[in-house]
Amino acid sequence: MFRRKNNRVVTMEVNDYAIRALSLADDDLETAVLGEYVLAPGIVVDDVVKDELAFFDVLKEITKAWNITKYDLRFFVPDHAVMMRVFNHPKETPLVGLKAYVEMELGRTIHLPFENPLIDVYNHKGNEEESVIFAAPAEESIKLIQLYEDVQLQPTVLDVRALSNIRFLNSTSQFEPARTYLIVDLSMNAVSISIYTDGNVEFLRYQPSEHPNRNWRYGTIKNGENVYTYNGDVEQYRIEINAQIYEIERILNFYKFSLNKGEKSVDEIIIMGYNPEIRYFSEQIKIIIDLPLTVIDDAYVQKRYPQFNAKYVALIGLALKGGASIGS
């Protein structure tokens, strides 16, 4: 079903508000071209395409405007659809055969809460009897694949956003051996949380707002960039943010005391993502949770990737999945 095209790649993400893309040739991020298209309300809701006809019209417009027709496409499984599960396997199972092993054992020794899943398998140590499955229902992603193919994009890679974020952070030498990191990806209506240590993803959770807010709209332009404006009560929105932070505090305690019996805990929090209230979110975390904190903002990104800002971090990580580099 998937085909590859000569060294022309576009990485793309879709949310309720916009489509963003990063296109490059020959895996060279220095020559990457960025694109952003503001979506009308209702086309995508909770990261699910609701108006397929309108979405298709948008895709036709941007593939022509951004000159990405027939590019290899890399995109993300919707965050809310992804689950992670640890499984055991015979020690003699070759790493290249782990996915086939999982497919054979689905419904027998390995059980997932949905049928016909998309799966990927990860073994971070390379020789252990324990590995990790990342899985998601196939329906939403297959619908996207068909829409992309209809506008002459060529889907080749489907990734988990949390893994692309980790790939980006690895490229900036953010991680230190033997330290455990809680990574928070803050979007407008949800928080995606992962816990990472020594090459291993130990925890993954998607945490939607209890009352998803529809009052964010693209409006003003600042320094050539579209920025969000808020048409509601910002203080009410911040109540939702504080609820998310207290849930993060509970996850930290669960990781330390329930998963690790008090013998291991998170050493540092990393906050990333695109949300106009990310500064408020970071300040509140500092008040509530006593841990070192790093925010992946524009200044952080531009130390390693001068031509990018923070909203493109996940797309950089997705480009790196294929071996892209600066000045390759």
C-alpha cells in the first residue's frame, strides 16, 4: 500500500485548529519549508476529521500551494487513540520478528481493547524478554491515509507523537543517563504525558480536558506568525489547566509508589507543545510540584534548529525518524 519517492518528504500534523507541515529534500533540515493552514471550526473536532469533504478540499489546496504533491508523507496516529502495553516473549525471538510474534499472539496471549489494531513494537534494550506494544484502532488512520492518497500524497510513516517528541529531545542532548523524565505535551484541550528513562518509555497517557474548550481562534498575526486569541473567560480556562496539573501530580505519585514501590521517581519535568497558556501552565507546575523543570520554547529549539520555533518540534522529530539532519 505504501510507496517511497526519491528523498522528498513532508511531515504533517492535524489538530482542531490547523494543519502544519514541514517538507524537505535529501533529509536536510536546513532547507526545510514550513507550512501552516488555519482550519475552520468543525472540520476537525477532538483530533478527528468530522467534515471529510471540507478536509479533502483543504488538502487539495495545501498540496498545491506548498508544492508537496507526490511527496512521501509522515504523519501521526491521533494522540487519544494510542495505547501502550508491555508484553513478554520468548527470549530467542529475534527483534525483527517481534511484530510478527505480536500479530500471531493477538487474541491468544496478547489482548488489546479493539479489533484490527495498528501496532508497532519496541524493545529498548535489544535482548530482553520484555518489549512494548504501541497500538491504535485502525479506522481513523486508514481514513486519513485514503484522504492523503486522494490528493497524491504518499503515506510512508505513521508515528506516535510522544516518540517523535522524544526523538527531538534526544537530538538536543536533553536526556542524561539514569535520569527519569516526565514529558508533558500541552495542546489546547488535552495533555499527553509520557515517562522516559534510559531509552525506555515507561508510561503513556492522553489526558483530555474535562470540559473541552471551543473558544480558541486564530486571530492576530505577531512577527509573521498566526497566534490564538481567546473569546471566553481565560480564568475559567485556567481552572482546567490547574486540574490537569493536579492530575500530573497524581501520576508522579502513582509512578513512584505504585509502579516502583517508592524505589524510583521522576527526576525532571519537560513541558512542550503549543498553547498560549504554556507559560501560566509552567509557572503553576513550579508552585505545585517541586521538581526541576525545562520548557521547550522557541529559544530552546533555536539553539539547535535556528530556523524553527517550538510549534514544529514534533514535526522535526518525525523528520528525524528517517535520518534527517542539519546540513546533511
